[in-house]
Amino acid sequence: MKVAAIQHDTVWEDRDANFRHLAPMIAAAAGAGARLVVLTEMFSTGFSNDIAKVTEPEGGPSSQFLLEMARTHGTWVTGSCPELPLGRPDERPFNSHVIAGPDGTIHRYRKIHPFSYAGEDRFYAGGDELITVDIEGLRVSPFVCYDLRFADEFWQLAAQTDLYIVPANWPESRRLHWQSLLLARAIENQAYVIGTNRVGTANNLAYSGDSRIIDPLGELLATASRTESILLADISAEYVAEVRDRFRFMADRRRSDIWQPA
């Protein structure tokens, strides 16, 4: 399967401008043969804590944009956006990673770890469910940005995952962490990883992108920094199985629920 990571700038809190900007980039990725296109975290608004301004109802304009792009181009399109389910008593929205399929399918992963260092936890609720989605025979597990620092959730899904996708707004000041953790998640779980990060500046923060597609042995299949880019790579579930069969490291990891240090 050919996959694409779209490393893009974001117009602050302006959905329509971001939709106009991203539509031709998604079209270009699909035109290059991508069956899965990954946008960034908060692709339609930027990483804003002004929830009164950016919150959408679940199924709102951002997820509808993803669905429209998926249907129009016959490919899967993903990215995260601030969504509040109807009837939810907590007024804080979720940072929802929405996966839209060309047949109208919608899947949602709600970011489990709000970024407390920047106060995200005061404005956004944390999710409590991990998911894995079958995308044309590829088992895909979605996360969002800060989740990358918590290896245990990635490990919980490792046996059923061929590809992890991690959209982000990860600042340039900690770019080494982003690069290193993406690589670690791929190597330790013997799975592909797509990390898609924004570029540009917002709220006095600079973003260098450093988006990348990494294979199960930690090889960089595609990477870009600082400029808007469309990263493309061919990946396969068969290669994940081959790597895990050749290097049977996963079977040697002690189960955390039964092992305790002496």
C-alpha cells in the first residue's frame, strides 16, 4: 500500500482557509497513488485551547471535510480535530483522531494523554479507548502527538498492529524527542510508523515538521523538515510479518501484568 504524510502549515483558528489549503495537497497525494493520507494534529484550527472558538460537534465540519476528501479521491484520509459528542456532560471536547474511508466509514480515536505541560488537560478531556482499524488489509492503530511519549499503549496494540499513525503539533524546541520517539516506537514494536507534524509558527512556537515514515526495522522511508511536503512510501503487512518472524523479539518481552522486579 502506498501511504502519504502531508506536512503542512496551519492558518490559526480558520477552518475554511485550512480546508482550501489542504484540499489540493490531498488531491496530489491521492493522485500519486496514496491509499492512506495522514494530516496533522488539529489540522483545521491549529493547537488552540480556545475551545469556545474551535470546538465542533462530533461529526462537524472537520470530520465532514475528511469524509468529503476520502469519497472524492477514493482513499482514506485522517487527522485530528476538537470534537464534543452530543449529550456529553463534560463540556471539554476531545482531541479526536478521525479516520475517514472512501465508503463513508468513520473511526475515532480520542487522544488519551492531553498535553498537561501546555494546559491541554484543562481544556480537553482525555479518551480511554485504544483502537485498531483494518484499512485494506493493513492493521492501523492511531494515536495523537503527546501519546508518543507513552510506550505502554503502543505495546498493548503491537501484536495486532502493522502501522501506527501519529499526527502532531510538536514544537521545534523538542524536535530531537519527536524524532527519537518515533524511531523507538517503530523498532520496539516492529511496525511501521507515520509521524505527521506541522510546519510554520503559531502562538509564539515554531514547528520544524520532521515528519517521517519509518519501517519496522527503523529505516527512514521518507522524511522532510521545515517546508510543506508530501511524503510517500510503499508499505506492506507482509513485511511486518516477515520482520517479526525473522527477529522474534516480541515473544521475549515479559508481560507487564505478571512480571514484577525482584
